[in-house]
Amino acid sequence: MADLLELSGENAFRIRAYRNGAKAIRDLHESVAELIHAGTDLTTIDGIGSTLAEKSAVLVKSGNLPQLDKLRKEVPPTLRDIMQVPGVGAKKAMRMFQELQVFDLASLRAACEAGQVASLKGFGAKTQQSILQNMQIAEKAAQRLTIDQADLLVERLQNYMTNCNAVQRLDFAGSYRRGKETIGDLDILVISDDNESVMNHFASFSSIQETIARGDTKMSVRVTDSFQVDLRVVAEKSWGAALQYFTGSKEHNVHLRGLAKAKGMKINEYGVFDANDETKALAGADEESIYALVGMPWVPPELREDRGEFEAVMQRRFQSLIQLSNIRGDLHMHTVATDGENTIEEMVAAAKVRGLEYIAITDHSKRVSMARGLDETRLLKQWEEIDLINGKSDGKFLILKGVECDILEDGRMDIADGCLEQADWVTASIHYGQRQPREQITQRILGALENPCVHAISHPTGRLISRRDAYDVDLSAVIESAKTHGKYLELNANPSRLDLNDINTTAAVAAGVTIVINTDAHAISNLDLMKYGITQARRAGVVPDDVLNTLPVGDLKRRLGIGMPSR
């Protein structure tokens, strides 16, 4: 609605109201449809006014929105893609549609190559060339870096920039610092007394393809695959203010500035100032003092999304957010028995090097034939091997006999219950039939959660970031069932999955469900992916008590009943 209203020239305040409403709905832990059916007043949710609440109800109850249908007839929805080309925007997109019948990226490219855009009043040849160039940039930039890809670039930039003697302090801000699962650009902040030397050094970075802009304190470049990196040199007295400002998010900063304004202060990238005397600086050298002035503790960057971090209940969790050092084990990994690269013994040795106390070997079940999944006979033989290895151990490290058991298309488990009953740990997952209807997918997962042999659901929505959408599942029902049956939901730490996502993880924990953070390792090196799961969990406000595999090995055995007579 917001995009189409902007294209049609609607009032900016109205457009903003729809964008704020869209964000409020997107960030909710609960299903809006369920809230409406339960009679909840949506206007109690920040960002949703009476008009948006009414339209939400219409959309949920009727399945469509007349005003949106009308806009779609008047304005081609494909113009939204054109709006994303840098330098175009809504007004230019609409003019090209009205005068040149440009309605999508393909027709835009054709119009530019035919010279038609240059002929429009107020456009010209330079604008046309810029649009063509920026189309290529937009197409490449749409492929955002996953967090692990961003890590590789950050490591190179960190090593390179710290070799500059003029750099006194350096940090990365933006969505990277907040730990978002994909990164659209990188922000580097530097303290230096010699701006020119820092800029010159940065300009010589080998991967730079284009310098977009260069000023006295800021430089923007594009590196490999058109990814943008911005460098800013700031004064030491403004370091904290700049770091806070450029870390974002925009929504978090707007909320923070509102709190400051109510206390007679003004916050910007240079510091905190008396609103009545902007020459009077109150803070700026560090982030902690900025938050303290508005009566708040320092907010961990991962939580700066304006999704509850300004509320006291979340602030009580700030000091105890989960850390990598809290993890005692990893309960999802694969070996050479199926599609892994290492043996059980090699995975054990690697886990010990990383300070873990236990792991679960969870090779695929037979349905995953492409990975040479295990049938009951091979699975029982593997568990015998694990028993032998455990028997030779000093008792300080435990290998759980596990399996990643497929939930079949008809809802049955891929391995017979008589076999699964002998496992220490069964995690169930869907690999096939992911396009089944919502009801069917949901019932498959609920059936697995009701099975007494199953402990957890792995990568519960099946998404692959930037490659495959989550399957259509009623996650609220899944969370409720997990709580009812005392089961666990996985936060898969692989940066291509990070499933559950941050919002769904928040919802699960709020409902009282314990999560388990696993790497789904298929090789020794994959065990190091755990850090990405931890970052995702921190974005969800997770503390160690919310996570199963923060338990010491003895407590885990008692929790799962391993070694108990009843087993």
C-alpha cells in the first residue's frame, strides 16, 4: 500500500503511516489474524492506528483489500522494482510510466537503450546513463551478503585498515554490528588526527571497483560485486555518538531521540546536547553515557531494532544475553555415514578442541536418499559404535546416539518407533513436500511433536536465506504444541538458514519453549558456525536458561533421561 500510494502521489504522512504499520505487523511475535479473531484491539500496538486496524480486519476476514485492488489497477505493482533503482524514486518512475509506458525493469532498460528516457524533460542523457548504470548496481546489490560472507570482507578490511598508522581506533557499525542475517552495506568508523592519510590508505584497498564519493571525513566506494562500503573519520569526543548513530537501526534511533527530546536534549552523530543551548555538549565519547542520559542501560547492538528494548522487561535481560562461551554441546551434526565429511571420532576430537562437553550424531534417515540416509539396521549399527566410543571415554565427554529423522509427506516418521525409542536424541525435520498446503505442513510437524520418541524440530521453517522461502506453516501452532509436549525447537546456526529467525525465536521463548542452538555441521569446520546462532539468539533477547545446550553434561543427561533405568 505504501509503495503504491507513493507512486500515485499520495500525502507523505499517509504513506509513512502505512510503512510504520507494516513494520509493526512484521515485528509482531503473534499472528495478526489470530489477534483479530480473538478480538484484540490492534490500536494498542505501537504503529497501528484506527484506519490500519480497520483495514487489517477487512483483509483478514475477506482475504482482500478493495483500496489495494483499486491501486493495483491504477498503478502497475512492477513499478515498485523501478523505485529501487538508485536515483529513480517514485516520481521519476511514475513519469516514465505515464510518458513512456515503462512499467518494469525490462521496459526501463529498453527505454534507456533506445534513448527515450534522455528525451524526457528534466531527465537528459546523464540521467539516462546513470539509470542504466544503477540498474546493474541494483541487480547486483539485491544479492545482499549473508553474515558469514560479510565476516570475510570485514576481516580483510580490518587487517588492511589497521596497517595504517593514522588509524587510532576502528569499528564496524550498521546492520553488521547489529548482527543481521544479511548485510546491505558496511559502515567503517575511524578515529584519526590525519583524515587525508586514512582516506588515501582506504582508497588503495585492492577490491575497490569504484569511488562513489570522497569528502573531508567520508568516503564511499563499491567493492567486488558492487557492494558499498562507507568510511567515516570522526573526532574522539564524538566516537560514542557516531558509533551509536551509524549502528542504528533507524527505528531504534528515532525512539531514542524521542526520549532525549522529552528530557530537553538533542542526540545526533556528534554527541548529546542541551536542546536550548546546542553548544553545550553533555555526552558523546562513549555509547554508555548517551543511554545513561535518557535513563537507560547500554543496549547491546543486536537488540537495537525498536522491538521491545526500551521496555524494562527486556532491559533486565541485557546483562545476561547468551554468549558463545555458554554453549556446552552441539546436538545436530552429520558424519561420513551420510553426507558429512568426517568420522564420529574426528567430530568428537574437534568438539573437544572447542571446549564442548557433548555432541549428538544426527545423520539423516533413509528418506534422504541423496545423502545415503540410514535405515534402521545401519542406524542401530552406528549407535553400537557410539556406545563403544563412549565406553572408552573418561566419562567427561558424551556422544548422544541421535538421528535427524525425516517427517514424511504423509506425516509419519521415517524410522520406526521401536528403533527411535533406543535413541538419546531424535530431531525431526522436513526435507520433502515443502510446497504442501499450510494445513498439511503444519499437521506434519504437529504430529512429530506429539510423537513421544521425538525431542526437537530442526530448522522449523525450512528456509534458505536468499535462496528458498520458508514453507507455509502455522508457527504459532507449532510453538504451542512444543510447549504443551515439552519439546525443543532448533535455532539452526548455519548462516544460510538461521532458522528459527530472530522474531520467531523471540516468540518461542516468550511462550516458554526451550530452544536448542545447533550447527547442523557437515564437516569439522562447520562447528565454528555456532557463533552465528548465538548472534541470532541475542537478537531475540535469549539468555542461557532459554537454551537446552547450555546445560552441563550431567544436567543434560538428567533432562533427557539418558542412562536412566526407564530407558
